[in-house]
Amino acid sequence: MTTISSIALTLCLIVAFVVPTVHALQIDERLTNKDVLEMVRAQLSPEVIIEKIKRSRCNFNTEPTQLAELKSKGVSDQILHAMVEAPFGLPAAKTNQTSVAKAIESAHPPQDPNSFSVVVPEGSFSFRKLAVRGDSYDSDLRGEIVNNTDKNWTSLEFQVIGIDGNGNKIENAFDILNDIHVYGLKAGETKEISASLSGFDRKKPARVEIKLRDGEYLATYTFSMVKPKPSDQLIYDDPFIQIAFVVTKRQIGFVLKNKTDNPITIDWNQVSYIDIAGSSHKVMHEGVKYITRSEPQSPSLVPPTANLKDIVFPIDYVSYSSSRYSSGWREEALFPEGPAAGKYKDASFSVFMPLLINGAQKNYLFSFKIANVEM
């Protein structure tokens, strides 16, 4: 018969063997992709997350598809690089819990509504020393921004959201007037910021929240010609013409040489630009005024053995903008700067250019591919 004392002894033996086993499992726990993503969503700085990776046992899935998914969810390139370097790594050094805790506290001070980070796919932006000054009718926001990404941003636009003393959002029908605009912010750089605050329903915000509306950094495109003949130099040559293209993010230029003994005519009303989505656009060329861009255009004549230098630009990429602060004509770029530039890699576009040669029309379709995009 089993007695109470023998049951107690059995339980003691089970505990003696089980507890060390559980402890051993806890020690052997490894950092995973999910753990990194949770730290990013908690707005820990890249430096703190990388330090944690270096001091932990890791079991990362670093397949290209997994890394791409993490990047799309806001994990910076620096963190991804640290994960790839030690996918199954042992701790690089003994963990100093005190120093890590201080680093976390320093990067994200607790209960400080005037300092926080805005996480973006490229990393994060830290806003510090934020202060709302003035009265409810004439107030402004001052502080500083730190670029914690690895990109040099040409422009940034942040939305300012006013929060009252009870933690509620203050409605604002004119919130775009309160946007923070930052230009030329390099990686690791700190800049002072300011914004006028208005339209907050006659209330002075107790604090603010900030979200990224839009931002750009430089992207470098590499183009190649695929039709009528492949050419990395973007040059096409046949018995009638030689044409060399210069493609940029903003326009398509070309130099056309007439190799015949007769004039060649370009009928600009038939020339078109076909974008990466396959949509056709009527074009304008050098010398055409913006205001008359939709009207019929005179043809260009290329004399025998002569060269013509010109550009091709879609007319619906030109618009007139009138606002309270500025007015004027604007040209939309053919291809964007980063971060939207990445999706354009391997995309194709074309210029359809019929030419009248020796009294007969010859249709040329010059097709190009975006061979690479560096950001």
C-alpha cells in the first residue's frame, strides 16, 4: 500500500529531477525572428536590439523571403545584418543586465511623452525635447529629430497629431498645415524641428504624436535597351538612323543622327511614351510651352547627315498647382526616389517613335528595362 510519506518522497524526487531540466531549457532558449519583430514594434532602438542579438543564443530564419518580410514590417537593415551574421550564434559576450537595462532606458525614457520614435521600414526617427509653446490660438512645436536609419533623406513630411490633457486626440480639420517638413537629413544626423500649430479646436495640445506622411531618399537607376536590339549603352543603329538615349528619373533625352541623303521627319503627334504599367501617354518635346502641351505639335525635320538633340516627356506628367503658399508648373518624375523606387527594378517602358524616311513611315519602338535600382 502506498502511504502519504512515500507519495511525498516520490514528489520530492520528481521535483528534484524536473526543476533542473526546466531551468536548462530556459537557459537554452534562442532568439527568433518573432522576438526581433516584437522588439522593433516596441520601438526599441536598433542599437539595443543588435546588442541583444550579440548577447543571446539565436535561431534565426534568414532565408531571403523571411528577411524581405521582416524588412517590410519595419526591421532595419542594420538589424537584419546582425541576424544574418549570427543565425545560430552563441552569445558574443557575457550579458551585463545592468548595462543593457540602462541602454534601453536611455534610448526610450519611460513616461516621457516628449521623446519617442517613429518606426519606418528603413529604421526609425527619434523625436526628442518636444515642447508645445504659446497659447491656444498661436502655439508652435519645437524639438529635434534624429535619423536612426541608414539612408540620407532628401525630404521628410510628418503629421502632427494633437493630444489633450486627458489623452484624447484633438480633432483638426486643417492638420496638413501643422506638418513637420525636414530636408536633407543624413544618416545619424540630428536636426532641430519646428511647426506652427493651428486648428486644434481652440485647444492647446498637452502633447503631440507624430506619424510619417511621406519621405524620399536618392535612388540610382541603371537602364538598358531591350528593343529593337539589346544595348546597355542605350544606342540603336541601322542603315537609316543612329539614336542614343539618355534616360534619367525625370526625362528621356536622345540624339538622333540622320544617316541618309534625305531629310527625316518626326511627327510628334504620333510619338508616345508607354509607362511600366503599359499605359500610353502623348508626349511633348523641347521648346513646347506647358500651357500649349495638349495642342497639336509641329514636326521636327532632321536634315541629311545631321543630328537632332531633343527630349521626350509625357504631357500628363505636367500640371499647374496653385496654393496659398506657392503656385507654378510642376513636372512629375518618371521614376520615384526611394523608398518607392525598389519596386521598379526589372520594370519595362518604351518610346514609340514613327519616322518619315525617304517618303515612307518607319515605326520604331524603343523598349527599355530598369536593370537595377540602388538606394
